[in-house]
Amino acid sequence: MILVLDPQASDALIADVVKSAEDLGWRCELSRGEDQIVIGLTGDGDPAALEAALEHHSDVDVVPVLSRADYNRLRIRRRLMTGLASGLGLLTAMGAGAPVIGFLLPPKGTLGENDFVKVATEGELESRPAKQVTLFGRTMLVIRGGGARYFAVSAICTHMSVCHLEWRPERNLLVCPCHGGAFDPYGNVVAGPPSIPLATYGVEKVGDALYLRREG
């Protein structure tokens, strides 16, 4: 489980939340980000008891984290349902005839599978070292490295597949706020518990614009 607090939460509130969790048998790992403060919990504590203990803290969100086995089972079920829905939709469209199929096709001028997709400009990444984008059905970070180099990597930690990574330019690392895992800009694991590297994507610069190419 993880606890999510406002980034401006007071030290007193954080200390009270940590004490409440530790009193119930949880071990706490604190990570401060620009958008949130995350307290990663490990141990054999009772989730229901923790939620009850923190019920009076309306500014603390208790977020359950699925085990890898549970998460994989959830993904399999989702893919199965998506496949069934797509199959039924295709049969319906075919039965309705060509005019409906033509209506469902993307209009002319939309991006094809092999087109460039603009994700940022160099100017954007001068004022901030990283930009989160959702593209190709994936959440990723576009990062400005040293020597005017740019990287695009998955923003989702491979340890539990539910935590969003944060780019720490002072360490030149992507860090998971849930359990402290870390990756370099090339997606390689540099600190556990993750053992699987991140997916990476090639960034191409055209003028001041940064593009990713859709996978064929």
C-alpha cells in the first residue's frame, strides 16, 4: 500500500501518519515529489485497520497496491474483455455495411502508424527537465539529459506496475516514490527492487521540436 499526501503537508502531519502506520506494523519509506508526498508501506499490517486509523485525515489518500500476480491476473482479464468487445464491435460494423465502416475510419490527415508525433519542444525542456506524455497507449517521460540529448522512457515502474516514476535531474535518475527503485535515462535498473528495465523510445529532433515515431 502507499499513502499519498499533498506536497505542502506539514511535518507534523507526516510524522503523525507515519507513527499511525508504524504502530499497526507497517514499515514506512517517505518520498517527496513536486506533485505529491508518497509514503510506501511494507509489512504485515492490516489495511482495514490502517484506513480506520487514518479516517480522520481527509487529506491522506490510502492507495492499495496489487501484488505482481494479482496485477497480471487483472491485466489478463482486461485484455480478454477488450478483445471480446473489439470482436463484437467488428462483427457489428461488418453487418451494418460499408458506409458504417467508412464512417469509423479515421479522417484524412490524421496520423498514421508510422508518422512522427510531436511531444515537446527544446524550449519546454529548458524550463523543466522532463515532460510526461501519454502516447501509443503508454505513459512516458521525455527527458532532457546532458549535452542536449533527449530520452523517452516509460514512466511506470516495472516493480509493481502501478507507480509513476519521477525524474531527478540532480541524480540523473528516474526514481520510484513507492519503493525507491531507480533507473538511468536508458531504462536500465540501477537500484532495486525492480529487476526489469524500462521500455525506451527514440527521440528525433527536427528544428526546435522533439518527435517520437509511432511503432509500425
